[in-house]
Amino acid sequence: MFRIEIYTKPGCAGCEKMKALIKGSEYESITELKTIYGRSGKPNLDFIKGRGYNSIPVVRVFNDTKEEVFVGAVPLKYLKKMIQKVEG
């Protein structure tokens, strides 16, 4: 089974767009929103920066053996393609 993480911060237009796309979709229940803002968001910020990402939102689709990561707000049909890659 795959999971989705979306790294966001307040005031980010792309982040808000991704949140709106996920809300009410078939992916909402398996998506975790992770803030990179403030003290509590520092581990998340360190995680994405450690992987070389300097823009948000960062969307991570993964399971135990594979992962796909992309930056920016994208349509759900693109997200579905990333899911298909992860699921094999």
C-alpha cells in the first residue's frame, strides 16, 4: 500500500492548491500534510532540504520499496501516474 506526504507551509499558494485537490479525493485518507513552518516543522524542513528540494509543496508518494517525489501543485491525474509508478 502506498502513502502520500505533502510538505507545506502557511501562505504558500501551491501548497493550498494541493491541499484543496486532495481534500475530498480518494487519496485524502492516505495523505499526511507535513508543515515545514516553525519549530515543530523543522524536522520536515530538514528532511526535504536534505534531499535537495528548495521549493514547495513537495509531494512524496511511497511504499516500503519505492518512492516518487515531485515539487509543485499538479493535477490529480499526474498524482495518479506517480502512484502507478510506485505500485508497479
